[in-house]
Amino acid sequence: MQNAWPNWFGRGSGTASVPNPRPVSGDAHLALACESLRELLDDQRVPPPVRAALADDYQQLQLLLEKIEHGHIHIAVFGRVSVGKSALLNALLGEAKFSTSPLHGETTRAAHARWQEYDAGGVFLIDTPGINEVAGEEREQLAHDVATRSDLVLFVVDGDITDSELKALRQVKGAAQRLVLVLNKIDRYTQVDRELLLRTLRERAEGLIQPQDILTAAAQPAERIVILVDAEGNETETRRRPAPDVTALRERIWDILKAEGKTMAALNAGLFAGRFSDRLTREIVAIRRDLAEKVVRNYCLGKGVAVALNPIPVADLVAAVATDAAMILHLSRVYGLPITRGEAGSLLKTISIQLAFLMGTVWVMNLAAAALKGISLGLSTVVTAGAQGAVAWYGTYVVGKAAEQYFIRGKSWGEGGPKRVVQDILDSLDRESLLAQARDDILSRLKPLL
């Protein structure tokens, strides 16, 4: 079953629960989590480019589903270097599965071992690099990845918690579903000091960890001098290491797993699925934004050139309306919210009303240029075509951006209404720069035709 272990451990070089009046069993929680994960994996509406961009995430999603189906529970240790994380796991396991060393940073990559002692053998213990090691960013990211994919995290300290450790604890709390704070190397302290340290830890971790989840351990007690006396009364001095003391921690972990294990696994899966869904949405929106930008600019250029070349002034405005409506229809399909021509016309009317108030000067320029073109019988076309076309280009760009926001919001303008949306768009655009760019693009298209 170890072959089912997630491959994200391969990087080298690299609250109290709220009572529910109608409680749901852990098995039901797991079933719901599995259903959610399968829906994400099998969603055929996800565009292929998005699925390719999130290939690693989809792999992790598949592995997480397999983890739940196999009934696995992941427990990770977290803490700075040399607090005894590896030794603590070895003590829990009852054998030396994880490397320990007096050298800092012995653990350079995440490692795991099955806790055979648990009833179904489905609990895995995970060791992680120290959070304050060299190349810290990479290792902290690895530790964060482990925490987000683990069902229970043991945050290990060997004394009063430092400011940097407290900061890391808060970060892990945001990523992990359940935390246990372990004061390791307790054999180094007197009984009075132990009680003082525990009281201090409870105060500093208040709001982050429940008092009953703050425990002590002596994973690898220091050697002690022992006097051996043989049958004849001869004394021999030797050094021996006392047995590890992790009884309280082991029992607390058992209690948590028996009471909440399946629910924790389901919650962890649900939160991971939620984060995945958020990223999936961002990727889809990003791809749609890129495509929408191309669509809008293509319509802008087409309209700008058409307006510049059209010898009939009134037809300029007719073409403008037709082009903008067609663009809105196209954008609705890009965002997967297709609308009818009538709806596109109504949406264009709504946007145009706001533009009439907020950008009236642009439309006046457009009408003036059209009138000039008509009066001069086309003689001023070369002079005015670029400018008039650029104004038409810009107007369509604003219409496109407004329509895009409408679709991004799920065919809604939001609390501020269309006026706020259009105003925000106008405030965000560099009109002069866009007009100059539009004029250059239009003239480059017109030169072969004039």
C-alpha cells in the first residue's frame, strides 16, 4: 500500500468541532469528499489548455482521492531544525525509520513511514525539513505542501516558542486542519521549569491550539551515567540512554484519530478541493480573459478600419452598433454564457447609456468626424480616417471591457451597477495611449487601400 503514497514526497534537490444537532458519520463525510473529488476530476467542461496547465494539481487530486479510498491518514511533523522531529517520529514508531544526526538539516526532503501500530495500518508519519534551514524558501514551501495535504500536524518545539516559530505556527494553522503542539526534549528541564514552559506555551498559542493538544515528550533523552553493581559488589560506571517518553502524545493522537480521523481526512480533502477549485477558476478566467482581449481587439480594429473607410457618414454609426452587438455575442460564448441577439442589443444599450454620460466627448468627436467626411465628399477621409477610426476603436474597446465584466460577474453588474463598472473601466484605461495605438494600427491597414 505504500506504493499509493503521493509522489510529492519525491522532491529532493529540491478547533474545537461545533456540535451538530444531526451529526453525520465519518464514513458519510468521506463519501461526500470522494464525490466532490471525482466531480472535479471528471468535469468535461474544463478546457484542455486549463487541464494541461494544472496537470500537477490534477495528479495531486487523483492521489488525494486514492488516499481517501484506501483509508489513509497522514500525520506530519513541523518545526525548526534540530528540535527532534525525526527522533519523535522514530519514538512513536518504536524503530529508527527516520534519519537523526547532531548535524543541522539532516532531513532535506519529506519522508514517510507507515505506523504499523494503528488498527488498520493506514496511518503514515511524515518527516519534513527544518523550517529555518538554508535554502529556506524551497524547504518552507515543501513543508507547507505537506501541511496542506496532511490530516494532522505535530508542531514540535524544544523550549519556549520563539517569535519566528510562532509566526510559522500561524502559517501552518492556516494550512493544516488540526494541530498538536509538542514540547520535546522535556528531560532537560526540571519539573518546575516544565510547568512554567507549558503555561507559557498555552498562553502564546491561545486561539491557535486547544490546551489539551499541547503535550510534552522526550523522544531521545540524553544519556545518563549509570552505576552497575555486580554480584561481588564491584561498581562499574557506564552511560545509558533512557527509553523515549511519548506515551501522552501517542495516546492523544489515538484519541484524535478514533474520534475525528475520518472526518479530518474528509475535511482536508474538501479544503484541498476548494483550493483546487479556486485555482481552476482563476486559470479558466485567465484563459478567457486572454481570449476575450483578442476578440475585443479584433472587433476594435475591424470597426476602426470600417468606420475610417466608409464614405457614408450615417452608415458609420449603423456599422458601429452592429459591430458592438456582434462582439458582445462573441464574448458571451467565450465566457460560456451565450445570449440572444436581442439580449446583446439590450446589453449594448445599457452600456451605451452609461457611455453617453461618462464619455460623451468621444461620441461627439465621432459624429463630428463623420459629418466632416460627408461635407467634404470624402476629400478629408485621408486626414480624418485615422482619427475617426481610432475613436471608434476606443469606443468599442470600452464596450467590450464593460460587457466582459458583466459576463465575469455571471451576467450581473454587481452592487455598483453598470455605471460603476463603466466608470472603473474608464478610470483604468490610458485613453491617449490606446488612441495612439489604435490610430497606428488603422493607418497601417489603410495605407495599401488609400
